[in-house]
Amino acid sequence: MTLMPPNVPPPSTISDVTRKNIFDAVTASGIFWAGRLPQDDFLGRLYKLKKMPSTDHRFGDAGSDIWQHCVRNSDWENDWVFTDRRFNLMWCSDEELLRFLTELLHPMVRAATDEVERLLAIFNEHLAKDGWELYPATMVSGRPVFAGRKKMAHLDHAVSTVKDAVEPIGAEYINQQITRMYAAAQNDPELAIGTAKELLETVCKSILMARTGACDPALDLPGLIKKATKELRLAPEDVPASARGAETIRILLNNLGSVAGRLAELRNLYGTGHGKDPSARVLETRHARLAVGAAATLAAFLAETHQQPTTGVF
């Protein structure tokens, strides 16, 4: 079958090279794209097959056509769907392609978790080149249901850094907070902002418990930051007057408390954890990314300082 792009392709950022690489990799993997479903059942989850044309003159719609050649006779090649013009996977919109790929991973389609892991690795390896990724968005019956999103390159480094920084602390809950915060930054700004605040609270409490064996449960986030920075000798007054750029360093350290205070205020106004007026204005993804980036950077700085043989600015 000779496949030509439509005259007016829909907007897309996932290139035809990436798409071809994905389809070739799936074929080479030996993993059947329709999983445990008949091919017409799989495609029926995504498309209205009865309203799509048949390629066989004996049948009036795509559903009957596919059943005849894939279920009854099985005389089409296994990877026929990747080049079928009706589904247009090489040139459809990003959203349509991602919907198709995530369906390949759906628990209803694929029971074998090792196949899900292999396909997910294939998809994300190639999608990353165009700035996309698939991620577990929800759960059903204990299995992840995936969705597509643009990679947040500007947050990736901050989140990776804070994960490495908190690892010696050994708090699994912190890693859960980081994962939840990062995932929510794209699609749930309120949850991202609320979790960013909680992450800082947990990191500060972990540091204080490790260093002093106690943590006042009544302390709010600004109070926890103040207590933790004092314990780590990061308070502005800990900077010796003789230090080069002492005043600049004091101002920078003082702003650590300001970041925490403003993040707490932002969470109270817009984050999860408080009931809102039905007409309340919600924040956008860009605000969530700002909050997550600030919280991750500050949490990493505190955790890294905590691990130093000697704490303090110098």
C-alpha cells in the first residue's frame, strides 16, 4: 500500500521520523499492537468504525472490513494499521497519535506488565526527541492508565536534583511527594502547588529530626524553614562579616524564608487543602511550574547542605 500524506495535515510536533521509528520498533519487538483484543475491538475503542469506509468492496464500513481480514481470515500483515490511510497515524494530530499509543498500554488491552514496560520504554525513547512523554495519569484495578504530555525540560533538572539530594535522607514519602508534584505540574496546578509546600515541610522536618531528634508540630512552613536554616547555619546572621560579598549572601539567604512564606500563601489561596469559592479563579500550568521549580530547588539546597560534613554557607 502506497501511503501519501493528506493535503492539509493537522498541526503536530511529533515528526514523521519519530512516528516511523516508533512503529518500526513496535513491529521489531514482536509485541502485537492490539494486545489481547481482536483488532476490530481494539480500534473500536478509539474510532467509530461503522462510519469509516471499507477498503474491500464487499463491505460497507471499516468495522466489517477489518473483521473479515483480521479476525475471520487473518490475511493482512500484523502491522497494517500503522500505514492505513483511514487511521492516518503517520500524519494525524499529536493528540490522536498519543491516544493510540496510550491505548496500546491500557490494562484492558494488555495484561502482561512486561509488555507494557517494553512498549512504554520504546514510546518514551522516541517521543522524548520531540519533547513528549507518556506518564501514568490514573489507575484502574491497580494498573496504570497512561496519558501523553509535553516534557517539562526546565523542571526535569530541578526534580532530578532534588530526588538525588533527598535519597540519603531515606524517606520514601518524600520521593512520593516529588513524583506527585512533578506529575501534577502539567495537569493539576492546585495539587502541584499544595504538594510543593508539603515537600518543603517534609524535608525540613526530616532534617530537624535527624539533627535534633525533635520537631515542633505547631511550626508552619516559614517557621520550619527558619528552624532548619538555623540548624544548618544558613541563617543570614551566620554569614561572617569578613566574607566576600557577605551582604549579598545574607540577602540571598534571607530570601529562602521569603520563598517559603510566599509558597505557603500561594497554597492557601490556590492550592489543595482548602475549600474555595465556586467562582474562585484557578491558576495555570505556568504558575504551578514556577512553584514546583522553586520548591524543588530549595528542597535540594537544604538536603544537600544537610549532607555536607560541615554545614553553613562556606
